[in-house]
Amino acid sequence: MSTPSDPIKFAYWVPNVSGGLVISNIEQRTSWDIEYNRKLAQIAEASGFEYALTQIRFTAGYGADNQHESVAFSHALLAATTSLKVIAAILPGPWTPVLAAKQIATINHLSSGRIAVNIVSGWFRGEFQAIGEPWLDHDERYRRSEEFIRSLRGIWTEGSLTFAGDFYRFRDYSMKPKPIDPQPEIFQGGSSRAARDMAARVADWYFTNGNTPEEIRKQVDDIHAKASANNRSVKIGVNAFAIARETEDEAKAVLDEIIAKANPEAVQGFADQVKNAGKASPEGEGNWAKSSFADLVQYNDGFRSNLIGTPEQIAERIIALKNAGADLILLGFLHFQEEVESFGKHVIPLVRRLEAERQSELIAAE
């Protein structure tokens, strides 16, 4: 958990999957190929972004006809940069803990410690069926992910790991070389009870879908209380889709065009899958339980964070999310290269100024 004086961090979704970050036929000057993404990573690094998050998809759908594998792609981006940290999405089932541990430890050495992982428990049943992976019940998927994370940490930190779980077992297993310290950060997402409880027990970072500061605060308080009970701390990343323009009307016009040009069949197909996944949780809710059609045009409710307007408005809303407990903002854009650069030039400096002003106020009040 960060303190109020810690600068909020910025990350971006890596478009290693075709179709961009919205399910819409609007023009997106974004490419999933490696040359575009190498340049994007360099722009992001120079613009004040500290993290990039690669995606994992094994099957086509919702405009994502082409998908580059996340771990290999993450390594390519690390090789093209010097300070950017890249978070590789890993899906238990296709990956085993020992394979992931070995891959990430190697990349950790090759990149001077700049690789992290996002453990994705899975929500798309059709994908698992297509690749011949068993589909577990909702909470079972999170139990498997927790064992996966515990196994990863054990392999990375213990001289000899013995672990007996329901999904993974190790007997006197020793892997060398270990990752260099600090150990690779472990991210995890989800909004269900099982996801939040798992994060409180084992994750370093918890990703949540876009939402208002008030709703983010509820999740933050819940996770921090549970983590504290486990003598742990967990940082919070919030998803958002940014549309920064000279005027609020211009920004809202872009949003309206994205939604007007949405692919209704693809959005509805996505809605059916994710809402079925949420209903499978014991509480009958998941990440997208309260999402509207417009919300679902952006995969992770990014519009709901409302980073749509002038740079000044966006900076103030980022501070509101920070005040609600967010430690990181995970951003999607329509035209990644030019908008990441513009965000770094026009929005991040305003955020830093507001943070400095707030810090001065706190010091003056002491």
C-alpha cells in the first residue's frame, strides 16, 4: 500500500492483440505488430509510464483475430527499453508454475529485474474448451491461481520447495538461478469475493475494473482490511480509458463516436460471456455485473473511470482516484503512440503538480 506522498504510477495496455482496446469499428491508429509496439514502449518510457501490461488470448473473438503470446512479447519490449517494467499475463492451466517460474526468472536476469506477472484466473469458458483445458468452477479457478502464486513464490525464494496442493505438487524442487531481488511483482485482477480475498492473501497488486472513486474506495477498504488481517499490504491498480482533448466537448464527441460505431453483435457476445462468468461466482457478481452496453464497448469498464475531457479535468480525476486508494492507473487509448506521448506531455505533469500541491498542504498542516 502506497502512502499519500507516493506519486501515482501509470501503466498502459500493450496492444499485442489485434482490434485495439474498444469493440468498435471506429478508426484506431493502433497496431498489434512488434515494430509498432517496440516504438510504443519507447514512447511510453520517455513519457513517464512505469509499467506496460501484455494481454493473453489463445483464441480469436471480439475483433481480436490475431494474438501474440504474452511472455515472449513482454521480453521483446523489455529488450527495446531500459527502465519500463513489463507485466506478462499468465493463465494457469496452459501454464504450469514451474514453466512460468523458469521463464520469468530468466527474463528477470535478461532485463535487470524489469519483468512482472499478472496471474489471470480466466473468465472465457469457450477459450478453455477450444484449447482442451478443463473449465473449473468460479472459486476453483481462484483457488488454483492462489496455489499457482504460492508455488511461484516458493520456487523463486526457497532453496528447496516442497508443496502439496490440490492443483500443484512439488517435492524438494530447487530452481537456479533465482530472480534477482526485488522479486518479480505479482499482479492479479477480478472483482468477486474470491478474487479480492485471494489478492489480500497472496498478490502484490490488485487490478480492478474502471469505476467511480466512491466505488473504488469500497474495494480498496475491503482489500486493505483483509490484507492487514493477513499481515500483508496490497497495492491497487485501476483500469481507465483516456480520451484527452483540448475541450470536454471534443473528448465526449470521441466517446460518442466509439459507442455509436460499436459492433453490437461482438459487444453482446462479450457481455454474455463475462456476465455468465460473473453469475457463476457464489455472490452472483463479477467484474462486469453492473456494466451497461456502453461500458462493455471497452473491455474492462474503462469509460467508467471518466478520464474523458481536458488534460486538467483528467488530472483532477486521477487525483480523485488516488485519494480513493488507487496506486496505479492502467490506461487504454484509441491511437496509442500519439496519445501515450500526448498524455505524458499534457496530463502527467499536471498530476505531478497537483500531487506536489497536496503534499505541501499536508506539510503545512502538520
